[in-house]
Amino acid sequence: MTSRLKFVIGFLTFLLIILQLRLWVGDGGVRQVSRLKTELQRETEMAHALQERNETLEAEVQDLKTRLGALEERARTDLGMIREGETFYQHAQSNDKS
């Protein structure tokens, strides 16, 4: 083989190695694409969960806006409110083990 042919083969081998490195570990390479796909899947799942939560909260808001009973129930459970004239009884359990 002539030295010129050896030089061309060596240069092409070097170029192939550089291109393979960029493909596997470089910016936009296989590793980064795989990581971004995983991140996209995680973000999509989180977005779906948040969308479901938003829909639940929207339904609750609409329920509170339209139904007085729902508003009263919320006030009773969350704020401990009672109506005028009602008597509130609280039963406490004892911790005695007899």
C-alpha cells in the first residue's frame, strides 16, 4: 500500500470514530435522546395527574357555586360551623383498656 492510501484509510477511520462518539455521547446523541424521552414521559404523567386534579377541583367549585347544601356541608366539616339553635355534641373515646 502506498503512504497516500494509508493516510486516506487512517483519516476515514479517525472520522468514523469521531462521528460514532458524537452519535453516542455528543449533544443530541443517543444517550441524550433516551434521557429526554424518559423525562418527557415523566412530565406527561405528571401533567395528566394535574389535569385530573384540576378537573376534580373545578367540579367541586361548580358544586359549591350551585348547591347551597354543598357549601353548608363544607362549612360544617372544614370549619366546624353549626346552625343557630343547633346543639353540638362531641363524643370522646377513653383510652382505658380494662
